[in-house]
Amino acid sequence: MNLIDKLQYIVFLSIISLLVGCTGNRPQVIVITSTFLPTASVSDSIIATEVNPTQVPITEPTDNVPEVVLASNALPSQYVVQPGDTLSGIAVYYNISLQSLLNVNSIQNPDLLEVGQVLIFPESPSSFTPKFQIVPDAKLVYSPSAINFQINTFLASQIGYISVATDTVSTRLSDGTEIQEVLTAEAIIERVSYEYSIDPRILLTFLEYRAGWLSQLNIADDLRSYPIISSEDSNGFDRSGLYKQLSWLSNELNHGYYGWKYRGRNILEFQDGTRLLYNPSLNAGTISLQYALSLNNSVNQWISDVSQEGFISTYQQYFEGAFVNNIQLIPSPLIQPSLTLPFPQGDIWRFTGGFHGGWGGGSAWASVDFAPPDDRQDGDPFCYISEFPITAVSSGVIARATGGALVLDIDGDGYESSGWTILYLHMTIDPSITVGQAVQAGDILGNASCHGGFSSATHLHIARRYNGEWIPADCINCSQQDPIPPFLMSNWQVVGIQNQEYQGYMVNVSNNQQVVAEQGRKTTINEISW
């Protein structure tokens, strides 16, 4: 397929996605650079329990205004495999676990599919999860409700293992190498909360609820290394240590939250095959916890965990009531401020990554990637500090600048958990930049590199948040009555392809020029400037 054909093909898929909400052909996505730590996203150590979903008890909700559930098509009884399909892609698109799809169709090798093959789908669930609302959205994400919560002050009064716990954490440097640092529990909780934008009180509650880290000084060795999820991992990924445990948890909390709110994920499935529809009266914060609590659980224990006597009871032992001082996170309508592209006018960069996770695959697909125009020769290192500067997309205040990550606070209050903020990642920050510094649109902030997160090649990752919530760069499944504003920079709008992470294109709304998300420098279809 030549470049023109490829461009037309991707544009065709994208247009169909936007019009009808799905694509006929879903090419496999090959990700070369990514922006998250490679934590697994599978259910582990779940005790198989035979439970009839119709017997799941229903509890009374707390006082909270429920959000409107996104409309979704009824699950068909079968599917005919199309060119470019993958089994995992089909499973994700239709809210079915890969294991269920394998079991129902007696498939031994998930990598072997034939065009025209008929896949049988499991029956749609007819029962709902409990309707008890555990937390509002503003207490799940790192929102304005957490601004006055001081992690160090809270931990100073705790007598449990958390007061002495440390962990060795890796940080990727500009050239792709890593350094190891021994961090305290306080530093790790703060870091993970900022990275994934999860309220630290949720993480602290999990540590106590699952492992007694706040109240017990002497705990079992396995709970010191694995307080949240077991060490078992079919992919061989090492989850030991507080940082990896909380990173895994935060990514799964985001999977539940944004998968339901922005990608139409409305089915909860357990390892034993029990499948439930999320109760239509629930909010994204509650669904996030229902999902995350199901991943290390039997169905019977999960029913207790999501009740008034479960997780939330532990939360309320340490913090004020979850619905006290609740706030609305996302106003209607939500309007994005005017933004420029994150590099100087006249420079030609490359659009190398369509919409994907803001931090981790679980978060809303809030970010896109750009590669600088350095003349890198074959054989040169993939990780280097670019000669071309990264600039502020708007005026604002620097809210965070450390570890290859910079947060620009557009409303100027200095808090990254309130109002519009922009995350820059994989950059070597200019030495003149300091936290609290006011900048103007176009001011130089640093240079692209491999610093921070996980990156195998120099590029810039940029994402939006509002009140701590990741805002999708394009939201194909969002309601037309309450739309998410397009990610628009210098008149270039991000357009994604249904369920195709890292794929898509950008279109200039003033002249209809299009560029395609494409890795590499040996093509012109990804060149972008303003």
C-alpha cells in the first residue's frame, strides 16, 4: 500500500468511525514508543466461585447525582472476522474478556484467526452490579477536593508499616538509561497520584483495606512486597514493591473510570465467567472502584467490598465522608482555551502518535505524540536531547517540573488538580524553568528527549486534564448532547479511529489539510507545522 492509499484508508476508517461509531476493518496497532510504565492489565489470583448473577444483592445508593450512561449497541450473537481483525481487538470493542471469547469458541491459539471465521459471543448479561454509590468522581481523580490534603501530615500520624516503608524506583533519563532511587512511601504515593491523577486518599485506603499498612506495623512479608495484587503474572512482569503495586492499581482504576465514561465499557466480567452490567444509576468513580476491586477477588467477597461495610467503611475511618464537599468535575459545556502547537511557529515536527493514554493505557486517551525535526542519521541513538525547543501552548503557571514531566496550569492558580492543565512528558526541562513561574504562550520550556515515563525514542507526549480528569483527545463515543471539546492546537484538531490507540490523524480546520499519525522520518504524511 503506497502512502497516498494508506492516507486515504485511514481517513476512510476515521470518517466511518465518527459517523457510525465503528469501523469494518481494524488494523493491528504496533506501538514503537509509549508513554507509560508497562504494568499488566489482567485479573490475577481470583478465586473461582459459582454465583448466579441474578442473586447479586442490591443496596441503597448514597446521595449523589448519577451520570447519564452512554448508549451502547446490543451485543450481537456472533461476529464474522474481517481483514485486519485481532481477537483482542474484537474482545475490547464488544466488551468481552479475551478469555471468555476463547472459551466460548474453543480457541487454543488467540493469534490464529481466518478472514470469514465466525465467532460466537457469550450472551449479554441481564443483571446489574449493586447500585450503592461508593465515591463521587471528585474523590476518585486527583481533583480540587484533594488540594488541601497533605500526604506528609497524614502519614505523620500513622503507626503502621507505611511509616517505615520504602521502595527502589526507576526513572528514565534523557538518553534512555535509568537511575534507581530509594523513595519513601510518602514520595511514592505523591508521585503515583500525580502521574495517574488518582486521589491519594483512595490509594491509602487500598493499602489499609488490603494489607493493613496504616494500622499495623508488623505485617507478613508477602504483604510488604505485594499489598494490592499478588506476584503472579502470566506475562512475567515483576509487580513487587510499592511503586509498581500502586501504579498497577491506579492504571486499573483509570481503566474502569474512563472505559465506562468515554469508551462505552458497560460490562463487568469476572474470571469465572460471571458477567454483570454496570448499574445505570452509578457514576464513573463508583464504577472505577467496582472494576478495580473485582480484579483480585471472588464474586462473593467483591459483593462485600463494594457495599457500605466494605472499602468505603475503611475510607471513612481515616477521611471525611466521601460525599462531603463534593464538587462537579466537568462543567457543561466544557470549553477548551485557545492553544498553539507545542513548538515554535515555522518548525516542522512530525505527528507520530494518535490519541492514547494520558498516563498508562487505562486513562482516557488524552494525549498525542510529536517528534522533533532533528536530522537523525541511521545508527544514531534513538534517545537523545533534541536541538529543537518545546514551547508553552498557552500562558499560565508552571505547576510541576520534575522527572521529565512538566505541567502547565492555564488558570494560573498553581494547582495541577484544578482547571485546565497541560501535561508535557519526555522532555529535558530548561534550567530556567521553576515551579510557580509564569510563562506566556510560545515561551521555551525545554527540549524533547526520553526523560520520564517509558519511551524508546525521543518525542514529546502532550495531554489535557480538567479538574484532574483526563480529557480525551477525541471522544468518538461521547454524547452529542454533552460533547468533549476537540483537542485543538493552532487550528489542528486531533481525530482518532474507533478503538485504535495511537492511530488517527490531525486535520487543520481552516484549510482541511490532514496529517497521519505515523512513526518514522522517511515519510511526509506526518509532517505538521503552523
